[in-house]
Amino acid sequence: MAPGKKRDLPKVWINMAISADGKIATANRAVSSLGTEHDREHLLQLRAKADAVMAGARTVDLSRMTMGPGPARFRGLRLKRGLAEYNLRVIVSGQASISPDAEVFRRRFSPIILLTTAAAPPQKIEVLKSLCDEIKIFGRRILEFERALRWLAREQGVRTLLCEGGGELNAALFRAGLVDELHLTVCPCVIGGRLAPTVADGEGIRRLDEAANLELISRKRVGDELYLIYRTSGKP
């Protein structure tokens, strides 16, 4: 759908750090933080512009992320921009598979919303009810992202949504035509491995004419890292 999305949908940015061969983590997911401290600063700068931060359950579990805005200076930036001091946190899991012991649930500075499907086991939903501020079901077995994002915009006031992976969530957003910008930090390493996750995983496309096309709008080198920003330009 992007570009030219309907106005009742938020802008969606995806931000990922990748190896030179396009991986976002090792095959066993033991290493998922590839960037330098400058990349971490870049991430927090993006969070300081977003109403909500979104990530998939596995990403939240394995990276021990809290999905928050970070130190006071970034919260100050948010306030200067007319945003809430703390961003909304959105977790995506079609099976409600996120661990109730995840680090994100230990930090109660802003609401946590779980987007899931009717296929999620009721017992898991019941456990997560006490940890999430809201659980919303969109779709029977496959999460209907356009409906979900429209609800976030309408009911939660989300105008800009920053997605931080993982690969299957990113792929679903691209497949639905919902991505506006892709922010990549290219890190100076090669991970390799056919099972190592990439920016966009899942089944993938069958023909090149189904690919989401990108337009490079910004590039910057810091040390040995490259910071690239692409705008989606639709399909041919």
C-alpha cells in the first residue's frame, strides 16, 4: 500500500542493524546486537520520533529489550516534539508466544499492547492479560496488519510506528505494503549460515516483480558502519 497509504494508517519505519551479508543475528540467535554505540544512539534517536515501538515476540524475548525511549535526554526530545515522554510498546505474536518472564514486562513505564490472532491458546492469553495493558485480536490464524495498524492509529493515536524486527514481522509488513521507510545500519562483519535470520524472512516472494522497491534517500558513514535510509516506492 505504501507509498500513498490511506491517511488513517500510521507511518511505519523499520530499523535494523545488519552484517555485510545481510544477517540480523547468528543462526542460533546468540548474537543479535551487531552495531556500535553510535548505532545504539541512532536507534534511540528514532524512538524519540515515534509514538510507538513495535517488535515480534521472539525479538523481545531474546534481546531482553524494554522498548523504551532510553535516557532522560531522549525523553526530553520527545516532549519537545509534542510526544508523550514514553512511547507506547507493541508486541506482535500470532500465537501469544512471548514469555511472561520477558524483560519488557518488568519495566512498567508505558502501556504494553499485544497484537495476536484467534489461534493463540486461551491459556497463554489468560497469563498475559495481567502483564499487558491491552490484548487485541486481528485475524483468525494470520495477523491482519492493516486492521491492526488502523486500530493503533484510531484508538491509540499512533502516527509514527517504529518496527525493530524480527525478520518475519518485517516481511509481513512489507508484504502488506505498510512500510514507509527502511533504516539499515550495515556493520563490518560477515555472519553466514543459511539459517541465520535476515531483515525479511518467512516464505519470501516467488517473482522479482512482487518485490517492494526502495529509493535510497540518505547515506552516511560513521567509522566502518554505513547508515542507509530507503523510502518505499511501491511495486512496478
